[in-house]
Amino acid sequence: MMNKDVWVPLVAGGLAGTIVDVTLFPLDTIKTRLQSSKGFLKSGGFGGIYRGVLSAALGSFPGGAVFFCGYEFSKSTLHPILNRPTIVYMISASIGEMCGCLIRVPTEVVKQRAQANKNLNSYSSFLFTIREEGFRGLYRGYLKTVMREIPFSFIQFPIWEYLKKQLSNHDGTINALHSGLAGAISGAISGAITTPLDVVKTRVMLAEKEAETAKAGIIQLAMKIGRDEGVHRLFSGLVPRVVWLALGGFVFLGAYDSCRHFLIQLK
């Protein structure tokens, strides 16, 4: 990908990220509350399901833009070297996620604390985090988020790219609907498999600063949840997560390809 083409995935990824995060925000709120240690009802139930949407909206465009810039640049760089498409997609998606999480994690921390606390909105959640933990508090759970996203991307993007090829037209082109269908299937599969990692990440982000949960390792915390609450709790929020990621994959990846093709035609 040449420097002059960077703006295409930048804009397309940003638009796609904003569209999916805002339109599917209620499902994400329900998933977060189901995963909270306080339980669904004490975290807000079905009330205020748009609480925290401002932080999601503000972080969506730059997060999606940075992710797809990293993904497309890595793909174009690695293809001539490796000549193994599946490996290229895995590595490229992982690089994109590590870059995107630099923006996505602070957004997630603020958003999830607002979602799971009836007394907080996006702004007050941000101020609370800065006051209690400083700037570092915004990156609580960064490594755990990356370690959730990398396995997710390892699964999702090779499936997405494979399905796109299978659904493509005879001339190799693919429309937004087919790209969206490929995104929905790959997102649902990846989301179901990585739900325990998402539960661990949510618990860390919602924990108080000095709590044992905030400092625990991924395996340690997963084992503790399974031991104290039952293995089924590691799959809390499975249904809304799978639905969210299926719909999100359809909208996000379909919108991305659609925006990208539109922007390329404008050049």
C-alpha cells in the first residue's frame, strides 16, 4: 500500500467503525452488564442502554481507521515475503489490533464503566478514572484486550478473506452484501470461541484500582471465575456477544469494503 493510498483504509475504516459501534451499542451494553461481577440487574438491567455511547462514538472513527491502516499496510508488505495468505491475514490482523487498541482500550474503559454504573455517564466515567488512577487507568486491561483481540483476529480475518473469495463474482470482485455476510459468519464464530477472554477483560476493566481482579493474570482470573462462580460464567454474555459480532461483522466489514471501493473510484 503506497503512502498516497493510506487515506482510503483510514477513512473507510473510521466510517465503518463509527457506524457499527453506534448502531449496535445497546447489545454491547447488555453484554457488558451480563459479564459484570455485580450481575445484570445491579449493573443497570435494560435501563440506560445508551449510557457510555459518547465515548464509543468518539473512539470509533480513530480506532477503526488505525486498525485498517495497520491491517492493509501489513498485508501489502507481507504478501510478497511470505506468499502464505492465511498467515499473512493472521499477522496483519494482529498488527492492526495492537495499533487499534491504543485508541480502543481507553474508549472501552470509559464506556464499560458507564455501562455498568448507574451513576456514571461517559464524561463522569472519564473524570472518575483520571482522578482515581491517572492516565494509566485509561489503559487498564490493555494487554488483556490485545490478548483477546489477537486470537479473535487470528480466527476472524482468514475466515473473512476466504469466504469473500468463495462469494466473489467471476471477475474476482465482491459486493458489500457478500463482504458483510462473510463478516457476519466470521465474527460469530470468532466471538463464540473468544468469549471467556472477553469476560476476563471486562472484569479487569470494571474492577476497582486495588482489587485483586485488577492485578490478576488472564489464566489466573479465568480459573478464579470458573472456580468461584462456575465455568458457565466464563461464557456470560455469549448470546449478545455473538449476535453483536455477527451484526457488527456484517455492518463493519461490509461497510468497510463498500466505503473502500467508493473511495478508490473517487481517486
